[in-house]
Amino acid sequence: MATFSPAAIDKGLPPALLRLAAAIIAALAVVGLLLAVVTMVARSNAERDLALKREQHSRDVMVLTRSLDASIARAEAALGRYVVSSDRRTGTIFYDEWRRAKAQLKQLRDLTADEPEQTALVDRLGNVLADRERELAAAAAFANVKKGWYAVGQFSKAGSSINVERITRLLAEIAGNERERLADRSQATIFSGERANNFSTLLSVLGLGMVAAALLLGWLAAAAASGRRSADALAEAEGDRATALETAVAERTRELREANAQLKEEAETRARAEAQLAQAQKMEAVGQLTGGIAHDFNNMLAVVVGGIDMARRKFAQGSAETGQYLESAMEGADRASALTRRLLSFARAEPLLPDSVQPDRLVQGMTDLLDRTLGERIVVHTSAGSRVWPIWVDRHQLENAILNLAVNARDAMEGEGRLDIDVRNISVGDGEAVPAGDYARIAVTDTGSGMSEAVRARAFEPFFTTKPAGKGTGLGLSQIFGLVRQSGGDIRIESEPGRGTTISLYFPRHAAAGAVRRERTIPPIATLPGGGTLDVLMVEDDSRVHAATRAALTELGHRVTGCASGQEALALLDGALRIDLLMTDVMMPGMTGPELVARAHDVRPDVAVLFVTGYVGEAGQADDFAGHEVLRKPFTVAALGGAIDKTMARQVTATPGVAAA
């Protein structure tokens, strides 16, 4: 192999040979640099893959802790329903969910096997879950043998166990540790990805350099072709080498494209993992909401069941205290019904029945009710601006909202203070806290203890309450929030600790502002056909509700013809049977109540209609009930009688000449 030295250069080597030597040295340097960059790219990709794998591991642990917590919550909720209902299918759900929780614990132990700190926490969690399983198993065992009261007692005892807090704390600690690791690993992933991208860019630049070098070598080969034959052979060899380098660059470019596709796939995988985590968090929120509902309903069922049981015992003993316990059971049932309506209003699942309402007159008409409800130590003061705009809202729901705010204010003032209710017109411009527009504002102000910033931030959350246990469900403000938003308005809280609270309800100005509301006068039932006794066609598919409603109608003095479906009712309507009132359930097999009424009016256009339902939203929109009275379950005999009076009064008003008949 020829060697070159300064002395040789001084002796005068041919210029072509010098150019060839320089080209060889440059090519070797570029190839060495290329190999170094390719090595760094491969190493960076390996580091990035490892970082992504560790990051995914942390996300899997976090998702699994959420899923485990949700499984435990669903198991305990199912056990709660089981001890109350003794339904074997509900008990099976409890055991299935608990087995799922144990399987998820095993998966969590496998995932954290290489992390001593997490392994220790998972082992502690396993011990606590074993203790929790024994606590819940006691309640389940009593439920299995139909010992409901013992099962409820054991379940109540298990609900106050310290293991509940331990499980929550251990799951939060495990997830917190992984969250810290996830932050570090995410940073490592970003760093390794950036470094891989930088090396990829450098590799592309080198590829361009190799192309330029190939062009240069070609020019040198052409220049040396006129010199010597050996130079031609050397130039040809350099051309072949350049071709090989180009092939290597093309291959590396293909590999980079594949690596880029892999990065996109990994990004999609990470997005799916984040979606799974979000789903687990949503299920956790659902579990918390379900637990709150179950807690309140269990309390109310305890009052109902206990009252009925005591009334049955006192009745058997001939005691005069029977009525007292029946009143207690009725109060519990009323509270359960009110809670159901609050849940429907909060979820916006129950359509409102709005009408044009003059808010200042409504508030003024509630003065006596507020005085009786709040007591003599609360001074109620109402004020209103001039010519307050009408609003489009459910009158009954608005009255309940104002009464609820007043009761909350009374509790905040501990039964003594001043309550101000101000109604006036408000025009809001752009950039304000409330959307721009014209509103009728109802502001309820008390002189109570006020709210802290933390309490104000959570005031509209369902089941959040600062009242002592048993003093409230935490649905009051969330129900009002749902009413205002469904009515197109907004709600704001102004409060400071020790300085009282002002809650303002903003309802949009009703478009028919100039319309004059005409109150309908309800004629007495004695003016109706039959001297107050009606021929009622009752349609109800539930046999127990059917029997109870028939008894209530008979108690009111009406003649009842009952059937269990819309098809049977249509057959009776086609006959010669006299019918003054069609009283129908909403949701029934085969044909809904609104569908039955639509077809019944083709046969008997003058028959009065009363809808009875436990959930107005179950059959469609509120338009389905327009022009008809709606009686919500559960109801008393008095409520049924009042609904019938309103229905027949509406029929008398809508049908000229009926009252005279």
C-alpha cells in the first residue's frame, strides 16, 4: 500500500493522485461519521422504546388502581341492594364484583413485582382487602339466609369500618407513587424522542453530503480520465463506492420511515391508555354518586320499614300508637319521593312543565308559606322593582327552589335572623359573569354564617352538604342549578364567612312580555256530569299499583273499569261503555300512554285524560303531555282527587256547554 509523506509531496506527486488521496480520506471520514450517527440513532431508539415501556407500565398501574377501586365500590353497592332486597341475583353481582376485585389485585401485584416500595403497599392492600371481605361476608351470609335486619346491621357496621379509609388511602398512595414515576418517565420519553429526532436530522444532512460527495467524485474521475489509466480505474472504484453509500442512505431512510410509523402507533396506544384512564375515573365518579343515593334511600327505607313494622305490631296489640308509626312511615316515603324528583331535576331527565310566570307575584304569594316554614324568629322581607318582566319557567319547581333556598338560609342563620328576597329586572352586557341579555333576577340574601371559597366551589355538586349527618341529602342546590339551566338562565353565589350569603337566580325575560296571564278558575267537582261521581277507565299494567289506584278511586266515590294495556283500553273505548275520564299510565308494554290517548281521541274526542307516571321523561318530551294533567307517582288519595278535579275542570273549560249539562 502506498504511503504519502511531506517529503513525497515535495518531490512532486501527480495532481490526479493527490486529488484521489484526498477523496479517499474524505469518503472514509464521512463513512465513519455516518456509522457513528447510525449507532447513536439505534441507541436513542432503544432508549426511547424502554422509556415508553416504563411509561406504559405506570399508566397500566394507575388504570388498574382505578378499576380495582371501582370494582370494590360496585361490589359494596350490590351488597347494599342485596341486604335490603334479598334478591339472589343482586347477591351474585356482589360476589362477581368482589372476585373481579381480587383478580385485579393479583394483576396489580404482578405489575409491581419489580418495585419493592409498591410491592409492600400492594401486600398491605391485600391484607386490608381480606379484612374487608370478611366484614362484608358477614352481611352477605345473613342475607343468604333471609335474615334481613341482621344483614342490614352487619352492612351498616361494615360501612363504618376503618378498612374503607385504609383501602382508599392505599390505592391513592399506590397511584400517587406511579404518578410521580410517570412524570419522570414521560420526561425521559420526551428527551429520548427529541434526541432520536435530532440524530435523524443529522443523518439526513449526512445523506445530502454523501450525494454531494458522489458528484464531486464523479467530477474528479472525469478530470483524471485524461491522465492515466490507473486514475480511471480508481475513479470507477470511487463511483461504485458512492453508489453503495447511496444505497445505504436509502436503506436508512426506509428504516427511519418505519421508525416514524412505529412512533405514531405508540402515540395511538398511549391515547387509548389515557382514554381507559378517563373511563376508570368516570366509573369512580359514578360509583361515588351511586353510594350517595344508596345511603339516602337506605335511611328512608329504614324509616318506612320500621314504621310499618311497628304499626303492625301496635295494631296487633290494639295500641293507639298505630297512627303515629304510620305517619312516620308516610314521612319516609314522602322524603324518598322528593329525593327521586330532585335526582331527576338535577340530571335534567325530567322535562319541566313551563308557563309564563310573573316572579314578583309568585314571591309575594309565598310570604305566608315562608313565614310558617321558617318560624317567628326569621324576619322575611320581600321587595320588587317596577314592572318586573315575566319569565318562562315551571311554576311548581320555582316555588320549591325558593322554599329550598329559604330553608337553607334558616339553617345557616341557626333559626334566627333576616331573610331578604328581592325581585327585579337586570340587563347584562358583554363581558359579565352572566351571559349578556335581559333577566328577571330573584336574589335570596341571609344574615347567616356564609360560605368559604372551598364550599362555594363545591356548592352545586350532588350530595355535597355541610349539614350534619341526617340533616340533608346535598341535592338542594344541585336541583336548583338544574332548574335554572333547563330554563335557559344562570345562578350565582356571593358569600363570605361571617357575612351571610346571596344566591341570585337569573331567568331570561319571556319573549311574550306583553301577554297578560289569565288565571283559570277551576269549577267544583259537583258541577261535573254525574253529580261528582265519574265513570273512570283506568289503564295500569302493574297489578299492585292497579289494585291500589282502583281502591283510591273507589274511596273517592267513582266507578272504575280497569285494564292492563292500551289495546284492552281501545277495545273498551270502541264499545258502548260510558267513560268520563281516561286515567292511564305512561310507560306500558306495546303501547305508551301518549300513544293510547292519541288513538283514543279518534274514538272518544271528548273524553278527559289524566296521565299517571313515576318519571315524566320516560315517554319522550313534555310536548306529549301538553293540554293534559300529569299526576306523579307516588301519590295520596287527596292528591289523586285534586288531579281529577283539575282534569275535569280543564275538560269543562275546553268543551263549551259541558258544565251546563
